[in-house]
Amino acid sequence: MFDFLLSREQLQLRDEVRDFVSQVPRQLVVDMDADRVQFPKEFLQEAARRNLMGCRYPKKWGGRDLDWVATSLVMEEVGTLGYIFACIFGVGAELVCDAIIQHGSEAQKEAYVKPLLAGEKFAAECLTEPRGGSDFFGTATWAEDKGDYFVLDGQKRFIVGAEGADFFLVYARTDPDPQAHPHRALTCFIVDRTDDVKVEYLYGLMGCRGGGAGRVRFDHVRVPRENIVGGLHNAYAVFNTMMIPERLGTAAMTIGPARSALEVATRYTSKRKAFGQVINRFQGVCFQVADAAMLLDASRSLVYTTSRAVDAGEDEQRIRRMISETKKFVTTSCQETVRNCMQVMGGIGYTNVYPIERHARDLSLASIWTGTNEVMSMIVAHEWYGEEAARREKEKTFRRDFELDAAEAAAEEEKIFE
């Protein structure tokens, strides 16, 4: 943690989260990974009791009126327990809350945000479908307008927290016109859990177990019109703002388990001996640990830089690029960090005697969910080209043309573009 970047209030919050993490029973961690616990309600209730959920939201609704830097440090600290703990912590207290806080009505905040941050209700976001994950506009879930209510049909899958959720944030198509512009065809709803909402806990996950991941089926579910979030046919605006907590939150939380793995590997390689000396004296070992430490520092630097950019209200296009590159860089770097930790520990790192193998399994999800890293590259490329074009136009009076700083820069016949 970069203490020198944090205020006194943020450091105090960090210590509060560390105290919370230190009190989580070891058996809960083990039982969740073994799927003996499918959804840790008590964990979320205790976080809420300590007022750690949704710290950047207004105190009026149960938050602390803090910022994204504070949120990022909370997510990292919670993640040290294991990736799934940060996942379920973030889904309700960050993703679902964010949508309702930014786009919901006062009545919705009172009915859903307050009890969620108080640990009295639990929520899940329903985005991914059997025929589409990153293809947001390809949703097949349909909500038919009946006037005072909508009838919702369809299904979502890989929904973290589904098993324990009392309500769901659901994206569905509401414009029946197949030619309708995708940005104006979908609507976001708050859907309460009823008998017509079927949750199936059916996935044999490689990692991130115990977070209630499941398939959610909506069978002619009646949704009151007042449960629309952000306006009819306006889900794209909700989705757009949700990408900040989804992807920046993912980046921040990914540092946590990688940090835990590095602590374990550092301690192990400081005690383990081979060929008559402690193995951290061997370059083949200590260089991998050094690389892991470097990757974590670089990851944290990018997370805090991006968090500050969001807090400062930086240009939307730049924010989208920074968040996407942060998500990709951090998740990739943390996966490499954990691989290094397993490598320097040798065979014992591949067993459940140490938690490295669990972190390795769990972090495989990091580069997949909330938008794959390949999608992040697409976004970064798109936004970068747009930014550069705008910058050239804006700064053309004072901007140096670096292309001319070459000995043969005037050889126009060599500059062939078609």
C-alpha cells in the first residue's frame, strides 16, 4: 500500500478494513473454496455493520462520502482474503449501488440502497447471457410494456451473488422494433426475487467458489414501472457509468490476492534452504520475487492514478481508456505475480498446503469477467486514436511535429500509405 499517497482519513479506513479482514474465520475461506458455503451472508453483514460497504456513497444512504481512491484501497484489502470475497463485496456495495445512486429515484435509493449498505438485503447484477457476455447489446432477455408494469422473460448466467440476492439489477430489451438503435432499445430494471425468478446454483467453477454464482431465469416476471432505473430505453447510459466500478473495481481488488500470494512466497523463500543456503540468495528465485513486487507496485500506481482521474472528473473519453488499460494491465500483472510465487515455491506451491494454488485458480477469472482483456484492448485502441486526433487539432499551433526529427524526413517519395 502506498501510504504516502493516502490522507489520514484514508489510512484510518485502510486500518479498519484490515481489522475486519483479520477477523474473518479461516474456516469460512476454506469452506467457500470447497463449495460447502455457497454465499457468505454473515461476511457481508459484518462488513455492513462496520460501515465498510459503499464508502464513496452519501452518508444519507449508508456510505461515507469518500472517493475512488478510498474505494480502491478498500477493494485491495478485502481482496487479500481471496478474489471471491472482493467479488461479492463489490457486486452489491459497488456495482448495483452505483447504478441506483447515479440513475435511480429517491424512492429506489430508500428501498434498495439503504438496506443493501446496511447488510439487510443482498443484490446481484444480471448482464451476461448464454448467447452473450461482452456483447451488451445482444441481450435476448425481453421486457414487454404493459402500462403500469412490464413482463420480463429471459435468463442470465454466471451471475455472482445470485444464490443470496434479494433483488437483481437486470438489463433487458424493451423496444420491439428490430431496427431500433441499440443505444435506445434496452432498459435497466430492479427485479425483486419472487417465485417467478428461478436461481440455479449449478456451476462447477475452477475458482472463485462460494460466491453464489448461478443462472437466473425470469419466467413472466411482473416488474413495476417504478422499478425502471435511469428511464425507459436508457440502459446504455446506466451501463456506461457502471463500467467505472466494474472495471476499476476489478483492477483494485485483483491486487489483493496477488499481494497475499507474494507475502506467502516471500516468507517461504526466506526460510527454505537448498544447496546449503536460503533460496532467496539464488537469482533464479529472488529475481522472480523482485519482478512480482515490481508488477504489484506498477499495478497499484495505475489504479491510484486512474482513481484520482475519476475523482477529478477527467474527460470521459480518457477515463474510458484509462480504466480499460488499468483493468487489463493489473489483471495480467497480478496473474503473472501469482505464477511467479508458485514457481519459486516449487511443488509445494502447487498443493493446498499453501493458498497460492487457490489464488492462481481464482485470478484466472480476473482477465475474463467485467469485459475480457481483449475487449479492453479494443476500447483502449479506439479511445487512443480518438484522443490523439482531438489533441492534434487542439494543440496544432504549439505542437511539435516529431515526424520531422529524422535525417531523411523530407523524402516524401518514401512515405507511401496506399
